[in-house]
Amino acid sequence: MNLKICFFSVVMMCAAGAFAQGAAPAAPAPTAAPATAKVSFVEPKDGATVGTPFHVKLGLEGMKVCVANKETTDQKCGHHHILVDGKPVAAGQVIPNDSTHLHYGKEQTEADLTLAPGKHTLVLQFADFAHRSFGEKMSAQITVTVK
């Protein structure tokens, strides 16, 4: 019994010390998107042959586009990402920021893409202000051939 009390005390002191030093609990993952919410590629259409650069229009229903990196409690707010030759990002996971994970955190709903010639899969992924994915439900996928 004394060992349990001692262990509990040590754990509580460590937790209190970390909190006192400014460590805060991790921000919660985004809640599930509304059942009617969805994203889509307005253009180009799936299977399209495009030049380079080519224009994309990003669609959204049931939620709203908001600026990234500006904390909000609005759970229906987020921004678009296009994943080039990738797969949807699991709910709650932060979308990487690299050459194949394109971020549109300034409320963009259109963009011009320059890709190498060939066949490419594009995934539109919606995420919250902190770039945490709303999951596969809030993604759409098309394939384009760049000439």
C-alpha cells in the first residue's frame, strides 16, 4: 500500500512540475465533420488530361474555409490541402508541409499546380486551423494526366 501511495505522489509531483513549467496538454484533435460535409474537386474532373501549370478549383459543403494557424473554437472551420500522389491523412494527424503536401491556409479555394508530365493522383484533404486532418471522410481523390 505504501509503495502505491509513494508512486502516485511521484507521478503527481512530476505532472505538477511539468504543468508549472509551462507544459500544456496537447490540443485536442478536431471533432468529426458534420455528416453532410464534404470536399470535392470542382475542376479538373477525374481522368482529365491537363497542361502545366493547370488550374484547380476546390469545393466544400457543410463547413467553411478559414485561415490556418489562427486558433478558433469553430469546429466547422478549416482549410484545404492537396496531396500529390499521396493518400488521405488519418483524422487528427497533422498534415506534413513538403513538396507533395500543398497547404492552402489563406482561405484559398483555387490554385495553379505545376506537375511533371505523367499520371498523378491528387487528394484534396480538409484540416483544422492547426493542420490536423478531418480524416478520409473530408477528402476527395482524382487522377489527372499531365502532358
